[in-house]
Amino acid sequence: MFRNQILPTLGLLILLWQTQTHAASNQSAIATAHPLATQAGLDILEQGGNAFDAAVAISATLAVVEPAGSGLGGGGFWLLRRNLDGLEVMIDGREKAPLSAHQDMYLDENGKVTDNLSRTGAISAGIPGLPAALVHIANKYGRLPLSTSLQPAIHHAANGFAIGERHRRMLSFRHEIIKQSTAADIFLENGEIPQPDARLIQKDLAKTLAILAHHGKKGFYTGEIAEKLVRGVKNAGGIWSLQDLEAYRIIEREPIYGTYRDIKITSAALPSSGGIVLIEALNILSAYDLNSVDATTRMHLIVEALRRAYHDRALYLGDPDFIEIPQKRLLSSDYAAGLRSTIRQDKALPSKHLAGWSQDEEKGSDTTHFSIIDNEGNRVAATLSINFPFGSGFVAPGTGVLLNNEMDDFVSLAGAMNGYGLVGGIANSIQPGKRMLSSMTPTFLEDKKRIAVLGTPGGSRIISMVLLAILDFAKDHGPESWVKVKRFHHQYIPDQILYEKDGLTEPEIEALTKLGHQFKEKSYQYGNMQAVQFDKQTRQFSAASDPRGEG
């Protein structure tokens, strides 16, 4: 529901908080994709919460104020470090396939993938993990009641907020889908995209959040809300059941670890491919002095490393609870050396020499990320998603919950591309109760001088964006530089360097073309990186929000 009303801006997406009674060493830093989410995190810290309480508040608030990127109907990964005892853990709140799901559910009578069936409507939605993750993090790692941490989100859902230009842009991308769905009454105004600064009010979502705050996990996964979700999904042609919701469980996983140039890297574990692909690519690059070679050679080597790492993603990676993953081999320096031996600095290796060939089919992307370091040294890097902007475009009536379309992240047919142009095989096939593979890459960095927390949305391009930021960190640059790095990407198939608008110069393209590379320029600058840093020597915090976003 909308009400046209101009609201005063809350200013920067990145806010540094310092209590009146503490020195600079007692600061906290937060970077999120929306000022209201950042403010929610700061408010929780001021009430005595820690980084984990703030993460709950931010996650829930983003579900309200950035519905294109995340929500209660989606999932994500929360990388946590508790500084008191050094515990590092990844909270896996990834969506799961319904128990009635099967490998052929998106194929037609001829065994071919049905266009958009896995991307639109209730049939495309996996079982959400975000509500369970919020409860788990609050109960196990926070110090404030869940009801306190959810209060900012409840407030913004019930009272509304002024939508921004990015929200309107994401709506335009999915306008026709939303216009024909139950989400139209919430996000559109008479079927059209609302005017700038129109006020979005989500009363049903506020009620759902309030029930979650009062009853915890049972408030969402059983009872009134669960019944409304299942009834709405089934009436719209989906396959959810009450058993699906009641059976959902959070999993705590050991993060993926690696090093690059004396930088300790902690990143996302499976079912996110982010950590493995990121560290495999960095392992390949570790033998090169990227700062001494010319710009063309540097980009060529990065592309060739990404090509090989994404090839392994397609071949081997999936839900580790369902298949055996050769993780130790993929992360080993010896394996990286073998892959490196196939790289020529004077010539690109066509992807068809690694495996079969497919044609391009790339679509839009949206997710969200936030980063926190609190005054106790606790850290959170969280990347959340409902997959495409506004997910499936379907809201279960009476809940306000916009459902994901993460089922598209499975492989419906070996070798077929999903909405991000990614291919895969049986490792990421659809099975009941299975978690789909992801590219989300929440990451911690640490060397002798600095600690950093970073991540970004961007679908299949997330891993390459984080990699480019790490290479910039290795140059001793700070967060303001990492989030501004020009972005280019390769994911094995399609066999092309994809780059953001103005991401490569004409001389760079000409030089790389001579090495055998092909190109595709996006019509926009992509990504929305959120990064914070703590300098061990000066005891100062710094933070940066991607200028491509609303910062």
C-alpha cells in the first residue's frame, strides 16, 4: 500500500557509531544497502546489543525496506566471528527444495526446460530460511530479546517508508510479473510503478514479523502463518506443505579458509560455492605478481583463473548434505598449480576445451549484503537473497511475505543455464529437501595490519567482485577503494568477459581481444558492495558503501 509523502532523508548508508564515553577503540562500524537498515543496527548497538543482535535487526529491516533483494520469504548466509573465544561459524539459512520437488518438475513433455517456470510464481519458491536464521542468531549469539531486535523492522513495515530510485528501478525490471500477481496490491499503485518518495506500507508483513518476534521459529514455521503460506502457495500452483515448513532447520557450518599474500581469508561454505571458487581462483593467482605485470596481462590472468574455478563449480559443487564434494582437492595449492600450468599469458583457453558449450542466457540479479564490526571485535558478514529482484513476484495472501524464486538455482537439466547463465550437473540437481547451490560470498579478511568484512549482491558475479576487492585490499587500499573497483567477470560459460558499463577501456578490450577473449558489456554498473575495516595499528574503523547503490 502506498501513500505519497516526502520523508526526510536519513543520509549516508554508512554510519560510524561511537559512544560518548568510549575512545576510538570502542567504535563500531556498519555498512548496509539502505540507511534505515544501518540505523536499525546502530539503534540495537546503542541499546546494549552486540554485532549479532545488530545483524538480526538489519536482516529483518532489509526484508522490509529492500524487498527486491531479500525478505522473510528468502534465505542467506551469515558469517560470524565471536571475538571473545575466536569462534567462527557460518549460519546456513539457505532455502530448501520442497519435499514434493523432483528433477523433472520444470521440464516439458519433450524433456526440455520450460521457460521461466523455475523463476516465476509460487512453483519457483524454495522453503525460506531467513526467519529461522534470525531466531537462531538471536537466541544463540545475541544478548537482546528477539522482540527487541525485530522492532525496527516491525515499525517500518507498519508505518511505511519512502521508496528510493533503486527500488523503482528494480520494480521496473519485474513490473509485468508483479502486475499479474498477488504482490501488485502491495508494491504497485493501480498497477503502475509508484512515484518517487511514495510511502510503502506493509501491514500484513508487520503482523507476521510481530508473530515471529513473540513466538520465535514456531510463529513462522507452524500455526497461522504457516497455514496461510501453504494455502497461498498451493492455490497458486505451488507444492509446499506444512511438513516442509515444520521440517526446516538451520545448519551451522565451518567456514572455508584460505590465504593470499599473507592475507587470511574466511568465506562462505557450501551450499554456497562462494568460498571454494574464490579461494581456488586466488590460489591459481598466488604465483603471479599481479602488481608488476601490465594491465592487460593482469586482467587476462584473473579471467583465466576465474574460468577454471567456475568450471569446477559447474562440475563438482552442490549441497554437501546430499553429495560428496572433493573440497580438499579443490582448495589445495597443488591442484591450483596444476590448473595454473594450463594458463598461457599470450593466449586465452576457450571454455569449450574444458567442457561442453552452451549459449548465453543471462538475466538480472539482486541480493543484499551487510558488514559489521562491533566495539568488542565481533564480526558479521551476511549476504541475503530472494534470487531475482522481488523473487518469484508472489506474496502469500495475508502474510505480506514475498517468496523467493531460488529453485532456479538448481540444475533442471544438465548443461542448461539458469537465470544467471550458470551451468551445472548432477551435483546441483533438484532433490526433495536439498539446498540449492549459491554464489553468495560473505567474507572476512585479516593480515598483520587490518581486519576487513565485505561482500556484495550480484548473482553469479558476486565471487569475481569479492575477488577483485581482495586484490585491491592486497595493494593496501581501503574500503572506499574496494567498493569502487571497476568490475569484470568470467564464469566459464558463456565464454566471454562480462564487464560493467565503463568497466574496461577500449585499449584494454583491444589488447584482450588479441589474446582471444570475447566481451559483453552490461548497460549498467553492477554490484552493491558493503565493507568495513579495522586498522590494528591506529585502532580506527572505516566503512564504505558501494557508490553504485543508494549510498
